[in-house]
Amino acid sequence: MKHARPFVLLLLAAACGDEGDAPRSRSAGTQSQAPSKSGALFRECAEERGLRFLHRAAAERRFHFPEIMGAGLALLDFDSDGDLDVFCVQSGDLLAPSPYDGDRLFENDGQGHFRDVTERARLREKGYGMGAVAGDYDSDGDVDLYVTNVGANVLWRNEGDGTFSDVTDLAGVGDRAWGTSAAWVDYDADGKLDLAIANYVRWSAATEQECFVRTGVRDYCHPNNYGAPARDTLYRNVGDGRFEDVSEAVGLGAAFGNGLGVAAGDFDGDGRVDLFFANDMLANQLWIQGADGKFKDRAMALGCALSSRGEAESGMGVQAFDHGDDGDLDLFITHLRGQGHVLFCWNGAGFDDRTAPAGLSASTVGDTGFGCGFADFDHDGDLDLYVGNGHVILEAPYADPRLPYAQPDLVALQNERGRFERARAEEALAVSGIGATRGVALGDIDSDGDVDVLTTDCGGVLRLYVNEAPKRGTWLALRLLTASGSDALGAKARLRAGGRDYWRRIDTGASYGSSHSPILHFGLPLGAKIESVELVWPDGARESLGALEAQRLHVVRRSR
């Protein structure tokens, strides 16, 4: 274990001003404990903040399978000004792409207001989009974007001047499968970001089928109707901007699945990065990496392949996080209506299904969930849950003739006993409409010290839910950078306060087709004094920052 301090504390900035204040020039104030004017935990304000985006699934519904599955979004600081920008993935029309279709990039002005800079950024991608993941693959300090599509994926290199270049062919990462979620991850610990991609069904318009619900109405098919599960993809970053497909070489070709979600991390605690793929109606895969760099699927043996009833479920969104603040990784997976979402907790030798003790069984069985994320929305020290819901079949409750696939999202606050309590829709989100939510990304959009939520709807609008939950305590945020100035994906931090440990980790891939903010956020109970903060860098080196001040964003850059 290293005890030298290879970091530079760059910034100790306030992030708690009123709307309109410059958050990095003000001292932290006292957070309001008053509820929002609407009485809800979140207020939807995408339109008023300049986030105008309408996802198009098709010009007219043909019931082609991909139409019901898109699309996601990414939070990233593309212009390196310290705030979070928004990238939205567009789908369009599978048979007749329109010149008006395309992904969109919105620049944050530093106070949570946005403008569309897509054209200026030269982002002219026209694929039928599914998801996006942000990460600095070339270690130049500028965050890049990888977009998954039905068909060839696209890698956008950030040029550092506000523009992007399509370097897919040069990099060799134009996987032509139906890519859904992806994760940047340094699986071989060489300091360069590699790329893991969840691939869904081997689909084409020529293989499309006609499927019907029990009432005889035409609807979208089940993934297993096609009998064409896909192999997931792992690209190794070889440097010089190039990648090689090592999927077969490292063992990922040993099993196929209907991949929708991917999470990366050291699940078994041996110091090596593993890969988890959530599959739709096929067994999940947990690829454990051995000392030889090869992977073996051990999901069945470790207890996270099937439900507690021994059934394959519709794994869609996934989040690897530390549920008990004990330093290891647990798994949360969203599912289809009738199954309920699942929480798998690591017990040191495998996973236990802790869904029921966490209060998530009966409360989620009616949901069809996609994107998801955990954050301490109310600053009481416990992680809360957001799940984006939206049906994929017509025979479902909540159906509206105008929005037949719409469903309310889930907001659940965790109590002191470790149980998640679902908030009623009117108490959670102050918005009149519901949609078929797919992408979910969490981050502090307006730099006020709490975590906000962005969602995308299949065939609907982008929504920004600004956090207005009454706060029970305080907060601290960390942005961890490599020596080159890149976000240190995979790094984690342990904050000790009031005799309790809090663990947070920078996601390398999560949710469904989406990227959360790379900034670590800690909510802390009122009166909890911060005793110490310890960092664990992606290579395992540990560093102590001592007792940092609360109500601050602390930016730490590693010096080597």
C-alpha cells in the first residue's frame, strides 16, 4: 500500500448559491430545509432551462423491435469548464432516416441553463441510436463519447476546441451489432480505457416478425421470438487511438445473451476488473477476470444469473454500487412488469438476493424499468433510488390511449433501516405527464450541491428533474482526476463522518444506455462531522485527504 500523496488539491469551491449565482465564487451557505413550492421532491424544468429534445422512435409505428428500446443520454463536461453538459441520443426511422434526425449536445452555462451546440460541435451522427457513454479514451484531458446504435456504433473524439471528430474507423470500434449500453473500463490495468459493449438481439428488418397481444392487437415481439442472442464485445485500447476486439481471446465468446445493461468493477475483491451483463429473458453473465486476463462467466455459481425462483428475468438497466457502505460492490437490476427489480448484495463469497429486506419486491412488481441510479437526494446519509419506467407491451396498467406505453417513474427514499420507501407519484415528481422512460442520468446540473435527474422517453421528450427535496443534512462532492486531467473512472472514495463510513465510486458504465455524472456526491446527516476522506485510485493506490470541509466541491488531480 502506498502512503505518499500523489495528488494535487486543485479547487475548494462552493456549490451552494442561489440560482443565478456563480457557484465557484461564493462561500457555502446554509441549505434550505423547506419543501419545494409544489410539495414534490423534484420539479421538472427542461423546457425553461433550454433542454428541448424530442426522441423519435419511428416516423410511423411499424412494430420493428428496436423502436420500443431507445434511447439514452450522457452527462459530461465536454468543454472542461467544471459543469455538466448533456448529450441526448436520437433514434429516428429505421427504414427512412431523416436529415433532421441526429443526436444533440447541450452546453451548460454554469447555472443549470443550456443551449444547443450540436452544430458548432460538429456532431452529425445519423445512426439509429441506443445509448452513449462518456470517457477520455485517449488521455488528453478532454472527455470523448461512444454512441451505440442498431448497426455500426460511433466514437466521437473531443478535439478540445468545442468540436468532435468521428474517429470510429481509425479506432476500429464500429461494432455493427445492436449495441445498447456500454462502459469505459481499464480491464487490463495498463492506464488506458478499454470499452465493453452490451449487444442485444441479432436483428434486421428482414428477420422482423409479426407478434400480437392476447386481444389480437399487433404489438412488439419478445426478444426470444427471434432466437438470436448476441455476443457482447470487449475492445482493448492498444494506444495511438486504436483498439482491438479481444472478445473471443479473453473468453467472452463462451456465452451469448440479450444484453441490455453493463456494469464493470471488482466484484470478487481480487483487485481485477470484472464485467456484468444484464440480459433480457436469458441468464445474466458475470465475467470474473482471472490472473491470466481471461474471463469466465460465474454468474450462476455466484448467485446473480437468475431470480431467487431460478428463472431468467428481463434484465434491462443495471447499477453496481455499495448498498451497505462496506466497501464492496452490489448489483441492482431493473426488470419487466410482473418480475420486480432485484437487489443482489455481495456476501464475501457470492450474492444474496436482498430485494425483499430492502423493501423493493412488492413496490416494483408492477413496473417495467430501464435506466436507474442511486444518490442521496435528501442528504440523510443513505442512498436513494430513481428508476425510469415505461412499458414495452400494450397489455399493461396505466395505459393511456395517447401514451400506451407510458408509466410513472419510481422515486424511493432509503430509511435508517435500509429499506426503500416509494414516494407517491404526486409527491415525487411535480410534472403532469408520464412517459416511456428509457435513459436515466444523475448529477448536480445546477451546481447547488444536490443531485438532479435527467430522463429520456422513447418517442417522447427529455426531462430535467431539479432536486427540491427537503434536506436533512449537508453534503460534500469530489471530482477525481488523473494526472492528464481525465475523470478517474473506477476510482472510489471512503468518507468517514460521525463514526460511519460512506463509500462512493465513479461509474464506468451504469443505468441503461446512459452515463451518470463522474462527480462523487456524499449526503451526510445533520451534525455528522467529517473525520477523514480516503481515495482509492483505479490502480489500487490509496491516498488520504484528511478532514475536508463540507458543502464544497473538492477537485483532486493526481500528480503522477
